[in-house]
Amino acid sequence: MRTTLKVTCLMESSVDGRLDESRWSLLYDCKGEGDPDVYYETKCQISPEISLLGKGTVLKHHCNKEFKADTFTAIRSAKPFLGIRKHAQLTAVFDAKGTIAYENNTIFGTTLLVILGQKTTSEEYLDFLRSKEISYTFAGDDGHDIKQALKSIYQDFGIKNVLLCGGGILNGAFLKQGLIDELYLVLYPGIDGLSGVNSIFEYQGKKDELPALGQSLELLSCEVKRAGVVVLHYRFHFYSPNSA
């Protein structure tokens, strides 16, 4: 699968790697250009077939309605469901327990795909998704088997060009499993500065774990955009830690 499916991570952060843009210091002397929308320009340049998001990002920026049901019935079949696809591009949301009550099957101008856990999601939630023509697939029993999810995205949905857009927790999970091929980092010339604010990679593991172990970055390009925004483009390389 890894030879036919490419995963590119695209993130925008302050110079200290923080993600909450509402906290960043102001641009210096942008000369009337306003907020430079370099992130979306870079995304268009990558031209992904599907974008991957974590549940927290969607709850913050798209839909914060919670799905509720009186019962929890174990799912009868863990087969992917392909709903009506109105857009060429897809956006997949990792939501292990099936918690978001979407209005329809579109999100951010793309067609929605939900990635679930086989044992943590109810049949009631699958019924809800099917009633909305929302596509879904699975990432193992608990919803965290990213490799299984990518395999389904490739085999069942015919996707080869994947864009990982975070947030930091989802990025950290991909990093730990060595599933990122390239990284585009859009650096906004501002600072957050507060300890504990979410950053680009937020692997949730033990304090002595090294989620990037066995990986190194090759700088492919560095572009200075307007208003001081910089785009860094890296390729991931993988090696055996024992031979380093």
C-alpha cells in the first residue's frame, strides 16, 4: 500500500509551532495585503484527492452537534459504505466512537467520509450516516488502526493522494506509525508563546517515547511568501534506529 498511496502533511503554525491562530501575534507591516492565505494556496498546489482531519478540528470549525441514541447496538457488518459523492475531493474525519451529528454529507465544500471504530461505534450511528448518504469506513476495532483506514481509502475509494491536515493529535499518531511521506509547513511570522497550547505534532504516549525515532527530514524547498510567511517543504526518510 505504501508504494501506491502518498500521505502529505500540511500544517500552518506560528514560529513556535502552535496551531491556535487566534492567539498569534499580529503581522508586521503587511502593507495592506491583509491576512496572507498561503495555507490554502499551498493546499491547491498539492491538489489532494482526500484531506484527513481529527474529530477535534471538525468540532471546532464545522459541526459541534453531538449524535445521541437511546440504545447502543453492536454493528452487524464492518463493511465500508459509499454514499452519494457530489464533489471530486473528499474529506475524511477520524471519529472512533461516532459522535458528530452532521447535517449532510458535505464538509468544507467536499464530500464527507467518516472513519470509525468497529467495536466503538453503534449500529444506530451507521444508520444515521446512511440516512444522510455519508460514506464511512473503519480503522480497526478501536478506530485507531490508521494503516487499515488508509488501506480502505485506497482500495474501496480509489484514493492515491492523501493530505493530512491535523490537528496535532492525529498528526502525532501518523508520525508515530511512520505514515507521513512529505511535510509542508506554512510558518506564520507570529508567536503564541504560552506553554501547553496545541502544536503541530501531539503524540499521546508515554513521556519517554520518541514518536519520530527512525525518521529524518530532507529539506526540498524553502519559499518566502508575502507578508513574511514562509513555506518549508520536507521529505521524510526512514532508517533503522539501531544503524544510526
